[in-house]
Amino acid sequence: MVPTSSELVNTPAAPRTDADEELLREDIRVLGGILGDIVREQSGDRVFDLVEKARTESFRLRRSEIDRSELEALFDGIDTADAIPVVRAFSHFSLLANLAEDLHRERRRAIYRREGAEPQDSTLAATYRKLENANLDTSTVAERLEGALVSPVITAHPTETRRRTVFEAIKRITGLMRERHRPDVDDTDRERIDLALRRQVLTLWQTAVIRLTRPRLETEIDVGLRYYDMSLFEVIPALNAEIRRELRSRWPNSELLAEPILRTGSWIGGDRDGNPYVTAEVVRTATRRAAYTAIGYYLAELGQLKQELSMSDRLVTVSDTVNALADASGDESPFRSDEPYRRAINGIMGRLTATAQRVLDEIPPAAREAGLDPYIRPGELQADLTAISDSLRGHSDGILADDRLATLIEAVHTFGFHLSGLDMRQNSDTHEKVVAELLAWAGVHDDYTSLDEDERVAILARELGTRRPLLRPDATLSDLATGELGIIRAAAHAIDDLGADAVPHYIVSMCSSVSDMLEAAVLLKEAGILDPGNIDTAPSSPVRVVPLFETIDDLRHGAETLRATLDVPGYRELVRAQGDRHEVMLGYSDSNKDGGYLTANWALYRAELDLVAAAQETGIRLRLFHGRGGTVGRGGGPSYEAILAQPPGAVNGSLRITEQGEVISAKYAEPGMARRNLESLLAATVESTLLDVEGLGDNAERAYAILDEIADRSRDAYTDLVQRTPGFLEYFRTSTPLAEIGALNIGSRPSSRKQTSSLADLRAIPWVLSWTQSRVMLPGWYGTGTALHEWVGDNDERLAELSDLYRRWPFFHSVLSNMAMVLAKSDVGLAARYASLVPDTAVRDLVYGKLRDEHARTIAMYKAITGYDDLAGDNPALQRSVHNRFPYLEPLNHLQVELLRRYRSGDDSPLVRRAIHMTMNGLATALRNTG
């Protein structure tokens, strides 16, 4: 039988309280009170009473004062029209509680700074201190940080459920709450602020949070770009300048970080793996809109700079270079005849406007038409700006040069004209089909797909050794081949117009062989991006081929695949011409779906160890690209700890990392948050590169052997559930809102790569999101408890060994800590409610029983290894969040189950569908990094 009693309710320990904790509770009370008043005013006393009853009963349930069935009864048969405002009330409260918690963390950091406390881990200040204590010599630092790069890559993976309008309202509420806590605010001010808060919460209440239609790719492109104006233009150049300055001050004359270490990337508009909506025109739109954002920002800043630099040449002596810029500007205004800086800037704006006219479809509003020649490359613009800076310093105006102008110079150096590199990505199966068609058309081979791997590699290697194209302009191809080549040619045009960094990578999804990598290279050659060279010239390509190893087996053989590809002479010559650097992407989502949480994490660690060894053997410098999602089941979790948990040599001065879904807004919606998150990426990268952070010493091989065995046991337990348990797929599809997620308008991509019912073809995102909504959160823990329990058995020494690894080894600590975070947010009692949706009682009892037992087993092993009595024992912020906020999720889950049952019974009215989608939105918002 599936239990539904209150004994299955997670009851976390209450967090400690202090003055600042009380401020957090006060914020929650204020915002909750305003929301409650608005619910009463807008929806009436009956709805308000139902919301209030649900709230109080949820807290009583958490205190084990009532049985869960009593709360369930509250919503049995509820009218859908009444359910909707209840769902909205609890969803908005979760959103406001998130806001209050963010402000709380902000206050805590301010307190630490005011009190002069030691810098906290994950800050650059703490990193600098650690480096000072490490006694590193200049040559070591310079060698390890050569070509350093930290690149967050924004993707459009469909887990962001909120609209921009909601972000704007939350931003305004946040500002008002900050003002409310200022020490100089009196009662009159507080009344004014509370009235303004009421207006904003009312606006939020009356704004539809669910999109009526699925967003188009063009919309997603613009959504990704909005974070530059919101925070990234302000934060990234400042961080690049700071870390360069701080490192050079510690290692003078080293010329460290000559290129900006922090640079962004994007997949939005270039990732066509399973997304048929990515076309050549979309690639053009993505690259041009990015360039518009960058050039528009430069023009606006130049306009401000022109107003600031009003110096007269009657009072200061400017450099000859600036005078030359002024004379060439075309600015003949008699009012500025003695203002060389303003005239020079007008000339710069004129040339930049000409650049915009050359490469953009739309001219930014701050443009200045002057009939001047365009800048072809951003280095020319940077040189002119630097000339102004040098001139200012020449007449002792360094404090002016170090302000807006310095930031603008750093921005141009960082963002160029392209803003961020757009990655192309496609599945290896598609490449195979297209290359086969091209080879057949050219008469090279009629049936490429029938060849074995060695035969394929031989043909592809020959093609990469000649500049002869496979096609003529009049070639007639299938829609698939025409579309794929069109996309790559559009990328070539972007590179020609905006520079080599506009499209820097071509990622091969589901890469498992040498031919998978060479096929992508052949397509780049056919589009004119890759030049094979000849006897006198080396091969060249501004775009690097990046294999993406995603499944457990592909991860295990990734190093072997890389070595074998580098054994192909033409490919090795290309990599040598690219500076002997090679990037490899690791897939967290599909590996987790393939092998389970612990197995996937260990397979990734092992793959990195093997890839580092392969890089050393082949003489290349490896850069890893981590395809992490927002959820723990997709590689998410705190970035600083995750980077420190990488094996020795895996970071090596650079890394790229995907930022997906709701995590993007959580990290980059405002400058303070953006600074903290980017700073943590930089801090972890520098520490992992320059310091010994693994902590295993001579015990590494023993630790690796232990994890090898535990990971194998975990995979067996996971596979037993997912593949060998009768009816598992039926349980998954009927106990979760999987089918309904496909109709939620949160992304442009389909939820499956192919139109099948296979679990293998299901994208990792709906897999994780479905289990999250039902509060099982299976991808973040299943199989781990059994594996640990079986390995330890009754052996106390083995348990002590795992406890020691937890304390000393960042990888193992991170794996268990992230798992505990997921378990703390899971709820097997609520999962039982979802299990009741499964029609087949035998399947329901079998699968739910396994989930329940493994859940208990995993918690028990976590507590035994760590010594904590509570899942949030090492995470006070999580403990506080669970205590303050999670009772408000309970009604959302109960209402979702009730509405799903109603919908599946035949009531498919628009109102029911809308209500279901609203529960999904509310839960995803509330659960944050597991939603």
C-alpha cells in the first residue's frame, strides 16, 4: 500500500535565530501580509479564508499536529475557478519569500564586511590571501594561467517559467525592501514605502505569469541578451580589470591575463540539436542582435563620455594622437573648436556608426552619422580609446581615465563587436546523414553509412587533406543537408563580419567516435570556415570542433576517442595551428539519466582524469566545458564547490560552463548577484589552477578504487529501477506531470529529441522537472543509498573511511552535500499523493515502494557518513529556507494532484489546463535550483 500519513512528512530542525534572522522573518511577514490583503481585496473573503486555512494547516502538518489526509480533504472537489487564485497566492508567496531570502543573504554579507571579518570562501579577496600564503613563483603562475578563460555560456534550455514582466516587478519590490531597511527611514517614509510595495504586489497579482504561446527563438535570443544591460556590462569589465590588477601586483612584470579571463558565450540560436527551429536566418539574427547589443552599449557610453570630457585645449595639453583624432572627426562645430576630446569622441562615434551600418540590420539610437570609414576590428576602436586615456594621464587626469573610459576600454577588449561567442551544436547522427549525402553527390562513396569506423576515418581524413569542395553551387540536396550547410555558412558570414570570436566552437552532441569529430570538421571545410592548407601553409579554422561526451559509456571512452582523433595527421596539424588547445564538453544531464546520480558524477570525474592524462600524453592544453543544468540532477549546485571538486589538472586555468533556465535569472538579474556568482567562478578557477585542492595526497588511488566500486553498485541499483522494474515507465508517465510539461510554454525546443515514447529520447530537462514537481527528485539521489549501504555493510572501518573522504575530498563532499540538498527538498509523503495517480495498483505499489525504501536508505547513509542529524546540517541557508518556505509548497502539490486527476479524467477545459500550468510555475519558482 502507498502510505499517506503524516509520518512521511519531512520535519527539518528549526534554524537558529538572531537579529538578522528576525529581520528575514519580518520581511516575509510584511510581504506575506501585503499579498494576503490583496488576495482578500481582489478575490474575496471566501478565497482568502481558503488560502489562510491551507496555510495554517500546512504549518500544523509540518509540526505533525494533523495527518496529511486532512489537508488533502481541503482541496477535494475544489472548483477550478477557486483553485486558480489559491495557486496564484501560494506561487506569489514563494516568489516573495525567495526575494526576502536573497535580501537576507545580502545583509549577511554586508555585516561580514562591516565587522572586518575574514573574507569568505568563494570571494576573490579570500583567493588572493590563499595565493599569498602559497609562495608561488612567477613562472609557475604565468604558465598555468596562460590563455586563462572563465566562460559562462547562456543557453535557452526550457526551464525558465517566468516572464520578463515578473522580473521587472520583483526588481522594483527588491529596491523598495532595501530602502525600507535603511537606518534613516522614519514612520512616514515606511508608510510611503509600504504603499509603493502594495502597488507593486498588486501589479504582480494582476499580471499573468503564464505565456499564452510558446516563445519563439527570436524572443529567447532577446531574453538572453537582456542580462547584459541588467548586469553584465557593469560587472564583467570591472572583474576582468580587478583580477588582472591584483594578480600583476603580486607577480610584477609577469604580464598575466593579457587577454580578459572572463568572457561569455551563448547557445541561443546556435544549438540545433533536436531543435528544428534553428535555421540560417536564426543564426544571423542571433549574431547580429548580439553585435547590436555590444555596439549600442559602446555608442551610449561614448555619448556619456563626450559629456564628461569637456576639457579645453586652452587649459590642458592633449597628445598629438588625440588632436589627430579630433581633426579627422569631421566635427567642425565652432562651439567645440577648443574641446579636442569631445571632437575626437565624435569621430570615434562616427566610425563606430559606420561599423554598425556595415554589419547590423538596425542602427543603435546613439549613432552619429559622419561619413567616416568603419572600424573593421574592435582592436582599432580600443586603440583610439587608449589614445584618449594616455592623453588624459599625460596632463594628470588619471582619475578621469580610470572611470568610465577605463571601463569602456575593458568592455571593448572583452566583448569586441560580437559580444559573446555563439556556439553551434548538432547531433552526430545528423552529421552522419549530411556527410553521407555530400560524399554520395560528389561521387566519393555511394553508401558512407555502410562503412566501418576505420573506412569512414580514412575517407574523412582524405577530404580534410584537400581544399577541393565536395559540392558545386548548383548541387541539389535534401532539405536536411541544405539546412545544415546553410546554418554553417551563416556562421561563416558572422565570422567574416564580426571576427573570429563570433562563432568559436562547433559542438558534436552524442559524440562517440573519431568519425563523429571528423564529420563536423568536413562540414566546416565545406562552408569555407576550415582551410586544410597545402604544402606551404598550415591548416586553419577559427572554429574548434568540440566533442560532447554524454552517456556513461561515452564518458568512459572519451579519452580514447580524443587520442585516436589526434592520431589523424591532418586533424593534429589543425589543433597545432590552433595553439595546441583542445576543448572537450562533458554532459551532466544525459549521463545522469543514463546511469543515475552517483554513477554519473563519478563517470565525469574519471573521464576528466583520463582526459587530463590524454592531454599530457599528446602535448595539448585541455579545456573542459561543463554542460551543467540548474538542477543537481543535471549537474547543478554551488559553482564554487563544484569547480574545487574537479580532479587535479582538470581546470588548468580555464573552463566553460553552461548557465541554464531559471538559474540565469537567479544569478544575473542584478549587478550584485552577478558579481557574486562570477566572482565565485573566477575564485574557484584560480584556486583549482594554482593550489592543491583535491586533498587526497598519496591516498588518491585508494579513494578512486572505492568510488569505482560504489559507482558500479549505484548504477546497478539505478538500472534495476529504471530498466528492469516492470511498469517503471508507466509509473513515471502517470505519477508525474510529464505529459503536461510538454504543453507548458517555457521554451522553444520540443521536450523530446525524437517523436517517440522512449526514455532514451526524452530530454533530460523534462525528466528532471517531472520528478521535481512530484517531489521525488529521483535524479538527485536514487541508487546512492543502496551503493553506500552495500559497500559499507557491517564494517565500521569502511564507514570511517567514507567519513574521512567526506571531510578531506572536495569531490565526495560536494556529491553528498548536493544530494542532501535535494533530499531535504524531496517529500515521499507528497510523492505518495502523486503515486495515487497511477491506475495500475500493482505497478504503483512496486515502484513507489522502491522509491520510498531507497529514499530512507539514502538518508540513513548520508547521516551515518557525515555525522549530521539533519539533511541541512552543513547548509544553514537551506535549513532556513526549508523551515520558512516549504510549508507553502504543500498546497501547490495537493492542488496539482487534484487538477491532474481531473484533467486525466476528461476535464480538459482551458481553465483546468491553465491551473495545472500555474502549479508547475509556482513549484518551479519555489524550488529554485531543484526546479
